[in-house]
Amino acid sequence: MTDNMEKEVVPLHFEEPDGEQKKAGKWAFCDDLFSNKMKLIAIVILIFILVIIIIVLAAVLGHERSKHRGEIKVSKEGKDKEQGPTRGPTRGPTLVVRPTTLGTGPWSQVRLPDNIKPSHYNIILSIDLTKPNFNGTVSIWIKISIITSYILLHTSNMNVTLVEVKKESGGESGSGNLLVSNLTPHRTAKRLMNKLEVDQTQRIIPHLTLLFISREWSFFSLEQIPVKRYFDFDKNQFLVIELESPLDQGTYITTVEYSGKYSADLRGLYKSSYRNKNGVESAFPCFDEPALKATFNVTIVHNPKLISLSNMPLYQTYEKEGFKYDRFEKSVKMSTYLVAFFVGDFKFKETETDRGVKIRIYSREEVLDQVDYALEVTNQTMMYFEKFFGVPYSLSKSGGMENWGLIKYKERLVLLREGITSESITTLVAHEVGHQWFGNIVTMDWWTDLWLNEGFASYVSAVATQHIRPEWHSIPQFIVKYVFNSLDVDGLQSSHAVRIPVIDPQKILEIFDIISYRKGGSILFMLHNFLGDEIFRGGVKRYLTKHAFGNAETKDLWDAMTEAIQAAGKTTNIRKMMNTFILQMGYPVVTVTKSSKPNTYVASQSRFLYYQPPTTQKRSVGSPHNYKWVIPFSYFSGPLKTSNPPSNTAMKIIEGDSVEFSWNGGDWIKGNIGQTGFYRVNYEIGNWKILTTQLKYNHKIFNDTDRAGLIDDSYNLARANLLNHTIPLSLSVYLTKEEDYIPLLTAMAELKQIIKIVPSTRPVYPYLQKFIKYLTKEQFDKLGMEDTGDHFTWMKRGLILESNCLAGGASCLRNITRMFNQWMNDPIKNAVPPHLKYLVYYVGVMRGGEAEYLKYSLDLSKTDKSYLTSAFYHVADNNAVGTNVVWNFLQLNFDRISNLFGSPQVTLKTFIPHVSSRFSTDYQLKQLEDSVKRVMKDETPLWTVNQAIERVKINIQWRKSHETDVFNWLKGFFNAKQPDLSHSK
């Protein structure tokens, strides 16, 4: 210990034992240390000491400023002044260096050094919403395992005004009320029960420290460690603290006082939290890596007319000098990105789960009557997840962001009002509540395993919604919107593995994408169906229980599933199977052919790719499994023109290139039962034709997801040049008899993708329009325009009308335009149904003029403006003229737009995938590639930009390979069929 190091006695942190309120009581000491006589003597001594202290305080308090440990004091002049923990005499100035690049050192690495681990944070924020800045103080208890001269913290856009480091040595702990001063030796500090309501307060006077403490307490001596300098390293968002001499092993407290600006986006502290990575560090300095979990004490200083919220319940509040101080209970151990704060003028509604967990929804008072549905769904979802996972919710309250105990949503997404669907609210709430287990109780060890958080939340939200509202068919919808959608993206060479090592912060942000969310959820859906409900839930429970309040990697999930499999008396190597889907990009197409052997099929696998340049082999380098998968291939078969659903289902594991399996002599075979597997299935042409005949004869022998699977596979196999496009077109003809939403949704998405890339001047274009109108005619006539029926009927009506209108159906356009004009005249009386809002706005703006534009721009609420933006965007996206206008505008104004969006990369990511989605010529491809090269220079484009370029190549490939065949087939079909299209005239 150096000569200039000082000692003091301070509390580590404070916690209400068992959640009890502080109580006044009699003076008491430990019964095992003192006899009754000694107790009396000690009481007298303590009273004497207390009197002396009070006298000294009264004498000098008027001449000394008061200071509160960990509090932010606001002067009477109204200026925020930051106050840090107790400090001794100044030892000389600390060098503050502001350049962002200072040679090389541990700060040049993206990851934090592994020799420093945080255990606890005391965070104090002073939030005045009338000012542009907020002030804060954070004290972080850290443990150093290997000697070091540096402490690195994540910060962003902060003005650091003070940095202190102190070392902890010695200590005592216990619970009760204490009165301690530096006149009282540390090892003889006495417990004291009294009626004083002062808690965790220090008043600093020369050579005297008075500290009242209640609740659990710890005392230790602190040694001041001189700080040589501190500086920002913006590239990796580090605050680098360099010490005068190296720190040896032990426990230290690092305190930082700072100010920061409110964020302009939804990161850090913003006016109107943050998005996982690259956000929390703009709210308070921290060790912002998911594995560096700690506990948190949060204090918020704010306007007393407002309320504040944080992850934990409020345990103490008081007003001082015109400000309100709210202190929240000590948190459970959690990652920094889950820490949340709120200050505002909100009211709440409340309910409780059957276990007594309080659930509140806070909102503006004028819309509080619209939160009832979200509150009900939160309660139902919370209770369902506790039973489904077998693991109770871990906090005493629940508050979108998935912050633990304080879930935050955009208002427009959770208020049940005119024009908002209850299904969207349910799905969103279930996703965020799911994060309370997957992400909060157990957190991924590093962003490489992000899918464990987001994949689980995506899948279990569908499971919970299916349970809460079975009439919505959430699992079939999950198949179309998640499984099919992720198959589409993962069929690109520019995709990536679900679990992919990421270090670069830009790449960390990129993996918050369809692959992590939707493919991750789809893989879990496949696993659930393969293992069965009991084993899957048993594995999930083991996973959550073993890693509770800690971190996990993908292998930990497989270990838990293996234990559950073994407990059930089975021996499946689930790690081997699932790693082939998690550790390599893409997925297989299983091709089923008849073997030369009697009653035998052959199932072979290969990687599915939409676009394959001649110089590139399908087995690309870089796959740990050589683009081979262990596939749980399920199948059934049956006779032609049967009306009986197939009952003879079977499963075969495909590990190598191919596998043989027996069949029962049926006329057709259908693979991937229920579309639960993450793969596509192709057949010989003969089998496709028999399946098509069966669908026309009686499509209901297949369930809705199997029918959707046949549609999705056939169209996408054709896009990949693995099937002639006349096969999916022929198969689609049965849709004139289709009444279920799921197959119709799948087919319309595929047909709209085709009509989108074909210029309206091409001969095939009007035939594609006719085909869509022909397929939707029966449902168009049956459903009509009136807002009647159940939830699924509403959704189907919206789909049919949208498809028919976008195909140019005259009757549809007339009726939708009429609805739009009625809404224009009286928006309240003629409110647009939520499932038709996009279509009505789209058609109204497309067929309207300046008055319509101004009406939307000036009169719509914030909620409706989100629909309006989408409508205008799709006007440009869904016609060639609009696409050219937007593309030319983007090129001419790219620099200005980039300034608005923050960077050229973000601008490309935001606009290019959508603006280029209609591109289908070599000229447009060259324009796109040249523009991206010009912007990115020598940098590697983001995944989404590369994917957009690859999709243009796929569009070009489709037109060259299939446009003529599609035209000839459609022309022949209509010449032979002469369908009645009177409804569209």
C-alpha cells in the first residue's frame, strides 16, 4: 500500500431482506457475543458516541457541503451537479486523453479482456426531460484474476468527468441496522436498531464519516488507487482507464461520473432503451458482454410529477431539493443489455398471475383503456410458459424490448384500438414474454449463439399463441411465415449459418436477421416434432434449470436434450443431427425416386441453391459438414383418387448421400409430413403429376400445411431450375376449390413474386393477372367486401382482395376505392378494418392524387402513418415506373440520404433489398453492382446487400429459363379453359 492511499469504511451494497419493509425496532446486539449485562454497557457507550457525533455534526454541518454516496445532487440554481462516492484528499490531476486512437493495447481488441469480471453495479441517473443531457454515476464492483494496468468499460457518446478506482480489503457482513463512523474502528462496528428513516446516506465532514445502514450490509476497507489517465477508444466503444501501477488480484470498485445526450434513436436513454448490442453503453459505462452478468442497484432522480420504473420493484422513494429519488430493489444476476429505465407521466393497469406475480402495463392515461387485451395476454402467456417450461418466472413483477421485468413496446403495437389486430398483439407479447426465460434466465454466452435467445422466443411465441387462441392456427401460420420465409433466405449463397462466430460489431448487428430469428425458430420446431412433446419440454427444462442466471452455448442445449432423450430410454444422437442444421448455412433438398428394386424408394440429398454460377460447385468450401445433413425424413403414401387421409406414416434418417426405404405400393408419396422438417422435397415428374391429380380430386386428404408445402416446394424448385415451372402452375389449378387460408397464402405469395419481376409490357404479364383472378374468383365471390366472419375469415378476405386488386380486378378496385373515399369523408364513422388497411391505403394513394396524399400526411395518427409509409413504399415497389423513380432518386441523393440514416452501409441495407426486388435485367444488375462498389469501395458489403444482388441474378435466371414456358402454358390453359372472369371486368 502506497503512502498516499487512504482507508475508509463503506457499504458494498444494500438489499431488503426477503423483500420486507424497513422496520423500526429496539436497540440490539448479537446475543451470542454479549451477555445481558454487557449489552447494557454497550448501549450506554453507543448512546454516548451518538451524542458526541450529533454535537460535532451540529457544529460544522453549516460550513461543509453534504454529499451522498452514489447520488446526484441538484443545486438550488437548478444545475445538475454530479456527486460520486466518498473521496479522500486530491492527489494531483488525472490525465484525461480524448483522442480515439492511442497506439495499441487491450483496447484494440473488440472483446473485453477475460481477467476482469463485474459482480455488482450501483447506477444513479439524474433524468431531467426538459434538458438535452442526463447525468449519471456508476460504481462497479469488479474482480481481477490476473494482474493488469488497464480497466476497459464500454461507453458511447458520454462526457466522463471523474474516474476513481479503489481496492477492497478486509470486511464484515450481516443484516440489521447500523450506525458507523470513522471514529468507530471497523472491526468493532456495532449493530444499531433505531427509528431513523435515513438509509444508505453518508455525510462527509473533515475527518468524520457518519453512515446509517439498514437491510443486509457489508463493510470493508478501501484503498485509493491512483489513476494515471483515462481516454476514449471510439472504434471499439471503450473507456480505457490506465492505473499508475498494475492492479493485482482482488476486488476493486471502479466509479465513473458522466453526462450523456439523449439518443435520437431507440438506443441508450432516449426521449419518447436500447437494442441489445451497441446500446446500453450509451446509458451507463459497463462491461457490455452478455456473459458478464452482475447484480444491479438502480437509483433514478427525476421530476416529482413523473414516475420512474426499472427492472425491479421500487423499495424506497423520497423528495429532496425539488427532485424525487427512486431506489429499486437489487436485481437478480443479469446481462447489462437487460437493464432498463423509464421516466414519464404514465398510469398503469394491473393484474396478477396465479402465483402472485404482478403484471402492470403503463401507458399514457388517455389510452389506458386500450391496454386491457395486452394485459390479459401477458398474464395468460406468463402462466402458460411457467407450465410449458416447468420453470417459474423469476421476478416479482413483469413489465418491444425483452428487458427483464420491464418489457417496453411501441405504443401502436400493443393498444387494442380500431384498426389493430389482436393477433399481432398476442404474437408480439408472447415473443417478449418468452425472452424472460430465453435471454434473461439463460442468456447466450456470446452473440455467436444469438439464435438461442431469438430462435426460442420466435418459436415459443407461436406455441403460446396456439394455446391461447387455437382458432388462429398459429402453428400453421408459423410454418408459412417463419419456416417458408427462412427457407427462401437460406437458399441463397449469401446466407450464413445460424451459429456463426462474430467479432466485428457491424457483423453483430447483422446477425439480428431472419436466419437467427426465423430459421432458429424453425430448427427448434423441427426438433420439437422429431423428439415429441415430452422429451423436448424435458430437455428445455433441464437447459433452463442448469444454466439459470448464467450463460449457455449451443452445445449446452444439445447436452440437455440428450439427457432428456436418455431419460426416456432412447439413444438418438441429437447433437450430430442438429449441428448439421446449425453450423452450416443452407439446407438440403431431398429427391425421392423409385428404386429398381420392388417396393423401394431412394431418398437422396443435395444442397438447395436458387442460383448456381457455372464456376461454383454446390459443395462450397467452408462447411464443417461438407453440406451434408442428418435429415429426419418423414413420409406417407396412398392410392390415386382417394378420399381417405393417409394413415401409414414413417420416418427415415438420411445421413449420407442417399438411403433406401420400403413403400406400400401406393400410387403417390409425399415427404416432410406437416412441413415440420427444414428441407425441401422433390419427386419424379410422374409423382408430381399424380399428386396434382389427387389435389384436384380431393385435396382435403392432405392437411393445410401439407398442401402449402407442395405449393411452396414446387414453385421454389422451379425457381432453382430443379423443376419445370409448368408443374407448380398445374398443381395450383386445384386452388379454385381451396378454402383454407394457409395454402392460399402460400400460393398468392409465389404468384405475386413472379408477376413482380415480369415487366407489364411482356406478353405473359396479362396472363399472370388472369391466372390470379381465376384462382381467387370463387373465394372473391363468396367472401365479399363486408367485414364479417371469424378471425381467419377476416385474414382470408384480406388476402383474396389484395391478390385480386393487385392483379387488376376491376370489381375489387372499384370496391376498395369506394371504401377509401368513404374513409376520406368520415374516418371515424367509416373506419377501415385492420386486415384491409394496407390494401385500402395502397389503392387509394395509387388511384388518388394530391388531395389523398395531403389527407394522409396531415390527418393520420401516428399509428396510421406507419400504414401510410408502407402503402407509399409498396406503390413504388409494385410497379416498374415507381421502381425506376425511387432508384433514380436514391442514386442522385445518396449522400444526403446517408447523412439522414447515419452511414452509407445503413442506407444500402435499408433501401437496396426493396428497391431492387423488381430488377430482372442484366442492365439493372450492372447498375446495382456498380452503385454498391462505388459506395462500399474496398469494404465488404453487408449480407443483406449481397443477398439483394443475388436475388436480382435469380430473377434474371428465372426470366431466361421460365418466362417463355409460363407464357405458353398460361396461353394454352386459357384458350382451352375459357374461364368466366366476369367479376374482374
